[in-house]
Amino acid sequence: MDRKTLTRQYKEGSRPIGVFRVRNVVDDRSLVGASVDLPSMLNRQRFQLASGGHPNRQLQEDWNRLGAGAFEFVILDTLERREEPGWDPGEELRQLEELWLEKLSPYGERGYNPRPTCRG
């Protein structure tokens, strides 16, 4: 098989789409996010934290203070892939993320997500 075929097969593979959580189990604070490739996103989160370059400063500070053992990386929910041509999971993924943000409220003392701003 040529590289182009392998790349296409990888992209069309069953990489889970959905919502994840990085949870500080000591202080019970969370970062909630969404991705079209959850395993890659969770690996990225781990790598950024381990290398000291995570964009969320509070999360990085807690990681540095508490260590890797104080954190868990969890897939909270997934979307079922559709076989429809041109299917874009964007809107469904955004709604799923909003549901989890509402449920867990990972803001302020409870988390690392920025508080939502009013949309007018």
C-alpha cells in the first residue's frame, strides 16, 4: 500500500470523537474539552503538561505542584461516526461539550475552563 492510502485509512479509522476531561484528583478540579480525535488530544494534553508547555497556566501550575500522579485523563462521552458523505461532527460535538460543561461546571474553584461569556 502507498502512503496516501495508509493516511486515508488512518483518517477514516475509528478514532473516537467526543468530550474529554483532565481531572486533578487532589483538588477535584477539571479541564473539559472536545476533539475529533480523543486519543491524540489526550496524548497532547499529557505531553504539554509533562513538558511544561500547557496553554492553561492554572492547570500547568497544579501539575507542577502536585505531579503527574494527581491527574487522570478520561473520555467522558463519544459521538457515533456517521457514514454520510460530508458529515461534519462540529455542531454535535459543540453541543455535547456544552452539556458536559453544564453538568461539571469546571470553572473557578471547580476547574480550569474559562467561564462562558454571554452571547447576545
